[in-house]
Amino acid sequence: MEKLDCNTDPKTRGRPREFDVDQALAAALRVFWDKGYDAASLTDLTEAMGITRPSLYAAFGNKETLFKRALDLYENEKLAYVGRAMHAATARGVARNMLDGVIETVTSAGRGCMRVIASVACSRDDSPIRQDVQARSQSAFRVIEARMQRAIDEGDFTGPIDAETITRYLLAVMQGMSVQAAAGASAEQLQQIADATLAIWPSR
């Protein structure tokens, strides 16, 4: 568990103040999740993380770097199901695991999808944050697309299927479920969407 001594006050350097980086990142993630990148102020972040601005700068550099570290945490904890789903034996199994994963994530968090993703997507084209988010999304897309292409090559689907198209379809369903969760849809209602999707899923 990583801890940092970020005491910048010379009067109290004899008694270092440490904070748990993982806990601080988890708190920052919740702020970014709720407010989005632009709307999350440094005051919001430091109050939630329980640290001072100098400590934030010393540990993370700046708000942009903090956001990227929080996204790393989000991917490692909230999106771990994506990596696990790729090991399913069939494309249907991949889809089922992906849909189950998004339901668990958006209902256990109680917030729907991470709003910051949508807010960043609407920012200016030259924003380094937007570029980082898009690069991460594209990387995840390619992993899923490659798994669907493997399923196609193995004869898993019952008819002609394009790997890119079926991947976009699956992600569109997942994103729609996240939006509905944010609007108040229950886990049971989201499960009905997942069941309907699997009922027409074009593979064995």
C-alpha cells in the first residue's frame, strides 16, 4: 500500500503527515465520477481526498495527472470484467460476461456510468484529457474486436458477421444500459435488456 509523506510545512516536519495514495485516488475517482473533469474543482478534490493542495501537487503533479491516475484505478477495478470476459469460450459467453459486468458496475456504484467520460468526449478536440480517454477507449475496443474476429474465424457465429460491427453493437448496448442506470433503471430492468440482447445474439 503506497503512502506518501507530503508535509510541506517546515514547522511540522518532525511529524510527517502520510496519506494512503490508493485511498486518495479512490476519493478523487468518486469526485471525477460524479462531477466530470472540468466541473471537479481542486477544492472538491482536496476535500474529498483529505489532503492539501501542496500535498496533491507533490503526490500527483497536477489535476490532469491526478485524473489519469484515477482513470487507471477505474480501469483496474471497475472495468476488470472486460479482461475476464475475453477468456470466455464463445462470443456469446464474451457478451454475457460483458453485460453482467456492466450491470454489476453501474448498480453497485449507484451512479451509472462514469460521467466524466461523456463530459470529456464533448471537450475541445485538442484537449490532452480527451485524447487520453479516446486512446484508452480505442485500445479496449480493439481488444474486444480481436476477440470477435477470433470467434468469426472459429465459426462461432451463425451467419456473416463483421467483427467491428458486432463490437460496436455490444458496446452500444452496454453504454445504453449505463445511461439508463444513471436515469434510475434497476438491476432487474438492466438484466432484462441483457437477456433480450443475448436472445438475439447471432452466435451459438
